[in-house]
Amino acid sequence: MIKAVIFDMFETLITHFESPLYMGKQIAEDMGVAEKKFREIWDTTDDERTLGIKSFEEVIEEALKVNDRYSAELFEEIVRKRKASKVECFHHLHPQIIPMLTALKEQNIKIGLITNCYFEERDVIRESILFEYFDAVCMSCELGMKKPDIGIFQKCVSELSVTSGECLYVGDGGSFELETARSFGMYPIQAVWYLKDGVNQPAKRKEEFLQAESPMDVVREVKREHLQ
């Protein structure tokens, strides 16, 4: 019997691609630095930011100073725009996200979150409309481990007080999360409701996994599993 559903965050519960992006390309433009030059620092610190070793602010300050572009005003503007872009994602939820989470709660299903994220994303997630729905939250920047490390899956299952076999795992399929969930004994479902052709999203359809075309498909799958 399914007792818990564990979700990925980005491109599963929220998406970056329904609102203006503020990532490497856009940050480099605001800095007045060639994107290639900026990415020499930005891309090489991705793991450190994901694992909570470095903050967004530290990396931006370093990039500004290395490129002789630092000013307190520019630094603060970039930090403000980065957080605003993350907050904006939560204003463009698929219309079934909240009904899905509510329906799971009404069925006494526990809800977990496993997300690879940076500190600036962590802060926005904690302040978001979705946060109250989670019974367990595992964020890479807080734990110092990230998907597909099975340890972060084990941590979430432990905090939910369920077994892996009692969990659905729902994600867009990035970071080999579905493969890890399956190997851990979870029932993986690919969330495809945000996927769009021609968009530079991190994952594509993986036909070897059951695909949920809409969030309420997850609720229906929980009900189906209970009837078996």
C-alpha cells in the first residue's frame, strides 16, 4: 500500500519556463561580462552551490571582483533579481498542483520533497505556498548530498517513517532521479506536465517509466495502487 508520495521540486511542482529566466546568461548580461567568461566561475561552482559549500552571493561577489565589475549596488541588484525570479516560479503553478497536494493530504498520504537546490532556492521554497504540504523536506544544499545519491532518498523515507516500497516518487527525470528511486524500491513516475517541445529543459520523456500527464494523475495512481 502506498503511504507516501515524494516529489522533486523543479520542473515537477514548479517550473522555470513559464516566467522570465534569470540564470547564467542573464546574470552575465547584467554584469556586463561575456557569458563565456562568467561561466568559468558560474559553471565550475555548480556542485559547490548545490551541496551548500558556496552561496549564490559568494559566487556573484567573486565573479564581479575577478572581472573588475564589483559595486555594492550591482551586487545587490543581481541578488535581488535572482531571488525574484525564483519567487516568480511559484506564481505560475500548474492549476492542479494545489488540488493534487490537497487530495493526497485528504487520503492521509504523507508528502515528501527531495530537491537539488541552492541556498537562494531553499529560502524561496521555505517561504512558498507549497511548503506547508510537506511532511519531510530534503534539500541538497542543507544535507550536503544530492540526487542521484541514494542517501538523500534514504533520508527522506526515514523522516516519513515509511519504507521505500510504500512510496511513489514523482519527478521530471533529471539527475537520474527516477532510476535511483526504482533501484531503491520506490515506484517512480515521470511528471511530464511541464515538459514542452523546443524548450531547453533538463529532462525529456523517458518511456521506460510511467508518465503522469497531469498532477491529478498522481492521485489516481495512488488510488489505483490501493485497490490492488
